[in-house]
Amino acid sequence: MLLTGGSAVVTSLTGMPTAAACFLLPVGVVLYTLFGGIKATFLTDYVHTVVILVIILTFAFTAYATNENLGSPARVYDLLVEATRAHPVEGNEQGSYLTMRSKEGAIFFVINIVGNFGTVFLDNGYYNKAIAASPVHALPGYVMGGLSWFAIPWLAATTMGLACLALETNPAFPGFPLRMPDADVSAGLVLPNAAVAMLGKGGAAATLLLIFMAVTSASSAEYIAVSSIFTYDVYKTYFEPNASGRKLVYMAHVCVVVYAVLLAAFSTALYCKQSDPKTVSIHIIDTLLDIGISMGYLYLMMGVIISSAVLPAALTLLWSQQNMIAATMSPILGLACSLIAWLVTAKREYGDLSVASTGSNNPMLAGNVVALLSPLIFVPVLTYAFGKQNYDYKSMALIRLGDDSDVAKMADVDLELIPGAIGATAEETAAEREKLRRASIIAKTMTGVLTLSLLILWPMPMYGSGYVFSKEFFTGWVVVGILWLFCSTFCVGLYPLWEGRHSMAHTFKGIVRDLTGKGKPPLKGRTVELNEKADQYEEGTTTKERDVKAPTASMVSGDAIKSDY
């Protein structure tokens, strides 16, 4: 979806052919993912997110403080009131753009929640990073990251979406005096048009950088996720259980390249369209050769396709009685039901099956809701029909890590110096379980509080009351959004630097000593602890036991291990 939308933006701003953009955007991502593994995604996620935050803050201050055509929340508010008089929104309270009472907005609210249930619950990239992180830091990291993320779409929409509306009647707006066509809005061109109207060529450059940062950061995580699933859950499990670490890394690299090519090809196919996309009929030949699908269409549709797996996946961890048949078949049956609901609703409301009709809100709403909720029927029916499994989760303890000895040998790395390589004592295991138990309580509590606050207490009263923002309220709304993004910048940009200051200082000293010929830096801190534990472990375990507990290469390649140590 991001590649599809990102390619559209690149094409709009530079004139580059869409097919070229679809294939060129992933090239750099593939290269650093191949050579850096999940460590590269951690580093690039950090750098890219900081850049994105800076660009959004630049847009916000331009729109609400310095721009000659806007320049303040009050001026933006006045222009939006004028836009409401000229082009009132059907289904909105008083036709206003400054209200939460919106029929189409409420439909999008549901579609967005359902779709993002799927993208979060089913995205292996989240699990990869959580597993790679320390159990103690995973919870606060995800809580801080989630709260920091919220400000990005909120302030970006408040700034660029409303600035686009406010500037449509200004000669600086691209395409003036015409309004943006619906196709451009669905393709994700609101932000670039607003950026160009406010900042000219500088806005276009900032948008290109923003898109590149977002697309590459998200893509690298997905490449790692797909390659780890293929390498360990498919190849190692069913084809070569005794594969060496070097072979697994090689298969992961192959998967990254193949997946990137398929993703680029599919995104290119989505933009192959007729002159009038509203007349594109959904037939097999048309679907393969002449689609004309935009990012907006994909965003609304993703819940229809994937959300039927949310409940079975969650119950796999939370309900021990769910059996294998229920976990396997419920997503498939839910997908069939969601597709039927989606297409039947489109046919009944619009009389045909076209990109325009199937991409409308009501059909998408029906498909999304059926996808998420249909497993509520399928899971218990299949579980009790074929017998409860009463899974005790003990088989998960039998999962064995990959043998990285050959990879470590090539990289001249001692596996016992890698955190996690040394077997934990009973006391350490008990202490970690207690920390995880406490983290589970905190996570559940925060989930309930944040869900109640962000999905009910905040939006519902504003929707139910039909409140239309006053100028003072809108100003406060903007100020809170900017302050929230500053907090996000601190959490995401500055706090990691402070937390990792000792590691960075040690690494920098090592680089200096290496460049000046003084040799490696003295071992200290965590490395000394690991050495001491390695000596103890050497005395109390057999070689076979040590091999079983060796760390896996599922997240890092040999080059990444070498560069880090």
C-alpha cells in the first residue's frame, strides 16, 4: 500500500513513470536489509522517523505560523469556513469541515479500526522486533512508540489536509482554479499538493524525502518479516530441518529479493488502468491487465482481506481450547464471507461491480466488519465440532534455535559473547517470568485505558453532540497536536540517544582505537559479565547443550553480527 501510494506521489512531483518508481523505491531498501538484517531496520527506523517528525513539524509551523497565505490557526479557520460555504460536505454537521459529526467519517472510523487490527495483530515485523528487544524494554518501547505514532497522522492530517482545503482557491495551489479530483485524493496527493502550495519546490523536495523515509522504513521491516517466516516457518520446518546458519541466511536473502520484485510488480499492475477508471469492470482479464487501483482503495480493502485472521491468531495465544482446524479454517471461511459481503453490497447499491462501486464506503464497511466478526461464529463451532485441543503450550519450549556456528566463524565472532547465548540460571528465569507477569498486567491495563480514552471518551461525545469547532477550540486543537508531536520527537528522537549513550561511547572509542592502531577497546560492562557467565556455563554444561541454546540468525545476517561486534 505504501509503495503504491509513494509511487503515485513520486510520479506527481517528478514526472517519473509509475512503473519506474515502483521498482526503484525498493532498491536501496533491499540492499541495506540484505547486509544489515533487523539491526539495519532498527537503525533506519530511528533515522527515518526523526526525519519524518522534523518534516511534519516544518509543515505545521509553516501552515500555522509563517506562511503568507495561511500563517495562523485563526486564518486557516476562516478559510475553512469559507470552503464550507462554497463546498459543504454532505453528511457533516452543518456541512462543515470542522466537526467530528460526519457520516462518512464514522464509516471510515470503523473501517480504519478493523483494518488496523489486521495490520498490527498479523504483522510479523512487530513480533520480530519485540523478540529481538529485551523483555524489560519491549513494553515501554511499544507504549512510547504507539503514543508517539498517534501524533503523526493526527497533526499531518490537521495540517496538510486542512491546508489543502484552505488553499484550493489560492493561485499558488497546483491545478488552480480547479479543485482536486477525487482520483487524486484517493491516490494520496493531498499532502504533496498542500506542500507545494505552501513551500513551492522546497515543499516538493520535503514531500519526496518524507515519502522515501516512510516507504523504505516500512518496507524494510516487511522484508525482514516475510523472509523470517519463509526461512524458519517454511524452509527450515518442512524442507531442511538441519540447515546450517549460513544456508538459512542465504535463503533469507533470496526471499528478500524475490519478495521485493513481486511487491514492485504487483504495485505496478495496480496502476495499469483505462482512461476512465470508473468504467473498469471487475473481470478476470481486467483485473490482471487493467486495474486502476489507488492507495485509498487498498487502504479501505486491507481489512476485508486480512482481518478474518485477527481473532483466530489472538485466540491461539489466549484460549488453549481452540483446535488446529478452527485456527486454520476460520480465517479462510471469514475471508470468503467478507468477500461475499463486500461484492454483494456493491452490486446491490450501485448495480455493477466496478472499481468505483466496490471502492465506496458502504461495501468496504460491510466487508471489513464481516471479516473481523465472522470468526466469532467459526472458531467456537469448529472447536466444539471437532473437539477441544486443550493445548498446554509446552511444545513451544521444544522450539530450537538455529545453529549459527558457521556464520559466527566466518565473522570471527564468539557466540558466547552475544547477549542471550549463555543459558540463564533458574533464578534469572524466575526473575524474568515475574517481570513479564508484571508487564502483562501493565499492558492490559494500559490497553483498556487507552482504548477507552482514544476510541470512546474523546471522539464519541464530539460525534454525538454534533459540535462544530469554534476558532478558539480549533486553535487549541492545533496547539495540542504540535505539543504532542514535540513529545513524540523527544521519545523517539532524543530519549534513545540518552538511553544508548554508554554503548555509543564505547563503540566510538573502539572505532577511534581501531583507526589509530591501538587495538580493540578493553572489555567491560556487559561483555565482562558475559565472559564470566560463559566460563561458568562452560564448566556446567555439555557441548551439545550449548549448541542447542546458541542464538539464532533469524534476525541478523553474518555481516550484521560482524559489524556490531
